Amino acid sequence: MKKTILLLSILIISSSNLYSQNSDYTLSTGIGLSYFNEDTQDASPVGVSFSLSVYNFYFGFASNLAKGKGEELDYSSSETYNANKTSVAVINFGYIIDLNKFGIVPLIGYGSSRKIYEDPISFDTYFYGDRESKINFGVKGMYFINDTIGITLGIGTYEMLTAAINFRF
């Protein structure tokens, strides 16, 4: 996974010279909310999202930021129990198809979920269960209201709904 992220980062940086400075998405970032297609039980299926667009290349990350109580451990004991929480996250990559003030972003991404287990030894502790991987296919629409502020709405297979406010630099 680290090699894939490094390869995509190098591709984005090296190919950015090929695109003109007139692109509406030269550099923009977004902050928003996402709703995941995952049974998170007591942990919320709603998470925070962050995106970055360099020229027409799109990168996004979202997570529900769920964790257990206390200190994280790497092991379990006979007292370990399921906390009825699930931690979810997704990383998306896409390319912005520029249509004047509006952009369409077809996405492909990697999503994962991990159950959270708690273990009250002498103090509260928790650890994550095995990772379950998912593929996210989706599409987002971006609309810039003026030169600096825009909105993004999207749907996907794992990151089901997303909404964000974008800022262009």
C-alpha cells in the first residue's frame, strides 16, 4: 500500500507540469463529512473527510475516527470483549473532468474496517481486530460558487455519501 501511495504521489507531481496554469483546480482542498456503507454499531458510520486536488488529480481520505477507551494494545486476553464499534476509513484517487465551474470526479479507492475490542485489565485498554478490505467506486460533483469557495457532493459503493466545502488557492 505504501508503494502504491508513493507511486501515485510521484505520478501526480511529475505530470503536473503537463497541465496549464489555467485549470480551475490548480490547487484546492476540501473538508467535509462522509457516510460509510458499514455496520459500525455504536461507533458512528458518519466520518470526517479531507481532500486535495492538484491540477486535475484528486486525492481524498475519510474516516469515522472510532477508537476504544483507554490505551491501545497489540494483544488480547481472556477478559477481552467486543466493544460493538467498528473503525472505518477510505482513501480515494480520481481525475477531475473540468466543465467550466463544474467538475466531475470519477473515483476508485481502498476502504477498510476493523472491529474494536476492549480489555479492562488494571486500566481501560483496547485493540483493533483484523482488517477487512473493500474497494470503493464512486463519483463526485464539484461546483465552485466563486473563485475560492466551492461545494462537493458524491456517492460511492463504500463511502456512500459525501459532502464537503472546497477552498481553491
